[in-house]
Amino acid sequence: MSRRLVGIVGVLTLAGLAAPARSQVAPPRPEWAKGVRGWGVLEVGGAPGSRPLEQKVWKRGTLVAQDGRDNIYLLEAIAGTVQVWAPNGDKRDEWPIPGWQPTEASPILSGFACDRRGETFVAATRGQVRVFTRDEMLQSFTVPTLVTGVVVVKDEILAAHVPVKFGHQEGQDKAQQEPFYRDPYLVTGFTMKGEPLSSSLPPDKAAGADALSLGMTQDICIATDDREEAVWVADRHRLYRLRRLSASGSVAAEWTSDTVRAGVAFGGEAPADVAQNLTPKAAAAFRPVRASMTVRDLVARRGFVFTLMSPHAVADAAVIDIFSSPGEGPLWRIALGGGSGTVYGQLAVTDAGFWLFPAVSGTPRWIERPADWVMEQSIGSRASDGASENSE
């Protein structure tokens, strides 16, 4: 079953993803679509579609990566296997990772990426980073923090991480320290051999119960557009902010929503299952943190940047925002309608559509998306509108 665009628009008709139709009567613009050039609803559907990838039963902790030809790679960290899927959802291959030790992964505290050719892979689970090919494990190294995403740029690894380091800080009394301390950066570079390079992007000033609790609410997604060799980061909590980094790691361009905020609270009553799932010592030290997510995943592809937003962050449903300029708000906003209540945590983008992957359980979904050339036309249209406004 094809999951097609069911209602879109602005100045373009997307029912068949065809040509501009300025005479078309657009439906009323909902509140969540104000301020964007194009908008619409994509029906996800409750039942799996007909594509082979949509039949896959999702395993918790599976991580997603794409190469420069839109092939999709799924890393199952416990099994230690990589599956290769074509952009249309056909399965192409599956292979065991040489020398892989089973580990648990999380879509938040993990990362998986490959180079443009789909030959070299980098997987990070918490603080363990592994570099491998289909034939061999090239390198395995540990970093004293929690990694939240990785990308490969010019044969180097850029790792996004929480602003926390584990261990005791030099020059201070160990007896009076926590086993972790605040780190002044959110991104660190590494060679493929694991040698640390420079760090960049300081976290915002904020207060929290302790360095770890605070750091876990300042995590970021990271993505790279191979065509432009640009690196993008988006905050997962507190606010909706997209930043483009320069080669040195400084912020080259930035956009922050003036309406989307996600509250953060430290303390309060611990969930009832804490005592059941943790040791008595760990349960006694447990500090509740309540922090709603804004962005769940970030993809940069051929001049466009896509953010997968949490339900209720922008609208009642999850949405996909599409950006064309690093210093401006979203050009398009697509709401994900229907479905069976599944929360999607990872996103892949191909020429024809979006692949949505469950955060916990379910099956992947494919939905049609507006073509690049359609969105490029709306970029020109937005520029024309801006020029007209400035001339008035």
C-alpha cells in the first residue's frame, strides 16, 4: 500500500507531486502550519505496507545509517549484525560484524554512521566507539562520556555527547567529588584510530540537580550533508534550535524557534518501578528528571535538512520539518497522521519518501514526500514574497 500525501499546500499541489497550481483552493491553514511555506499531512497508516522493510519486526536498540546513495543500514547491536536495505525497502544484504561484542544500544545514547561510499562504519554505544568494515574491526576505543550521535567527515569522526565526563576531575579532592563532572563541550572529533582531536560547541548555561542530570537534558543530534560537507546539530531538549557548524566547530548559522519550548524539571517523586529495576544503592541515589523531547532525529541531504519532531512539540502529532537555509525557520512542515500510536525515533530520507523507524517497538513505515524540485520551487517563491514585502 502506498502511503501518499493526503493534504498539502501552500502554493503547490502535491496530490500527485506534479506542477505548481496557484489557482488551487488551499484548505484552511492549521495553527501548527503558520509561518511555513508548504505544509501538509502524511497518513502513516496503522498496518504495515507492502515493502519488505515495512514487514521487519523492529528490535529495540536498532540503529540507522545511510550512505550517499540512500542505502539504509540497520545495526542490531545485540546480535552484532548489519542489514543493508535499498532506498525502496528491498533487502540487499546482511552480515555479521567481525569481532563485535554484543551490547545494548539506545537511539538517544548511541550513534551509527557510515562514509559516503557505505564502506566504513562507526558505531557508538554510550562511551564505546567502534570503527569497522564488512571484513574487519578496524578500531575500538572508549571515551569518558555518553555519545548521542556520530558522523563521518573527511575520514574523521565527529561525536556529539552530553557535556559530562566520567571520572574524577584533576586538582580536586576525590572524596568530595561525584564520579562525573561537567564538560565544557558538546562535540569532539576523533581520528579513525580513536585519537582525540579538538572539541567545540559549549553547552548553554543552565542549572540542574547535578552535572549528569543537567547534561542529559542538553544532548544534541548531529548530521552531515556530504554534498556540502556541512555539519548540523539540533537540541533534543529544552528548545527547538538548529545550528550549522563551521570547519573549526564554531556556529556558522543558527535558528531558534520563538514558540517551541520543552520544560525541564529536576526532582519530584521517582517512578514506582525504580525500586524493582535497580539495586537498593542505585534506587536510593536515583534523581528523577522530567524533560520532554523536541527533536528526535536529524538528517541532512542534498541541501535540505530534515528534523523529526516529537509528538506535542509542534503539533499534537509528530511532524517533519524541512529546512533550506541555516539561518531561517522551516520551509515545509509535514504532520504525520494516522498510525497506531507508534512513536518514531529515527528517520531516513530518500528521493521518493521518508522511512520512519520506531523508537521502541513496531515496524518501519514508508511515506511519500515532496520531491526536492518541488521544494526548490517554493524556495524561489518565498524569496519573491520577501522581495515584494521589502518593496512595499
